[in-house]
Amino acid sequence: HINEYVRLITSSGQTIPTQGGFMSDPNQAGRSSSPNAEAEAALNQAWDLYYTVFRRINKQLPGMTTLELDQCSPALFNARNLELGVPGSYRVDGSYVKIQKF
């Protein structure tokens, strides 16, 4: 979840990317650089942040025995009356697998 991501990033003192990009480094003020170099630097910084979160989550997963669906996917948890296509389960009468709720 985004709240966990924000908590992990801010707890490590890193910058959170925003819609406008990353906050520029005040030491870089006045220096000109190409937009491609700036975009690549921003992409690399974003990758580092996301990979840090991934590594932390990946370390926690082996110890987890259950996941709460409402925490992992609120949209799926709240979904009702789903229709599920299962390969090989086609019936001429039009009946199909249905999931009322989780």
C-alpha cells in the first residue's frame, strides 16, 4: 500500500517522487543538463526507492502465513457477483462459474 511505501521511504530519509518529479538538489542549481540526463537520473532514483521497498517486503513474505484480502486488494475484497471464465468449463446451457463474494 502507498502508506507503507511512504512510511518506508520517509523513515530512511529518502525523497518521495511526486507528480512533478523529484525535488532538485540545491547543489545542482544553475547547472544545465539535458532533459534526457535528468529523466534518466529521476528514473534511476525512482528505481532505487521502489527496489528498496521490494527488498523489505520480499524479506517479510517468507514469514507470513496469511494475507488479509481487505489489506492486499480492497477492490477485490469489496467485489460482488463476479463471473469467472475458466478454460475448459464452457457449457452449452450458458452456465459459468460465479463468485458471490470473498
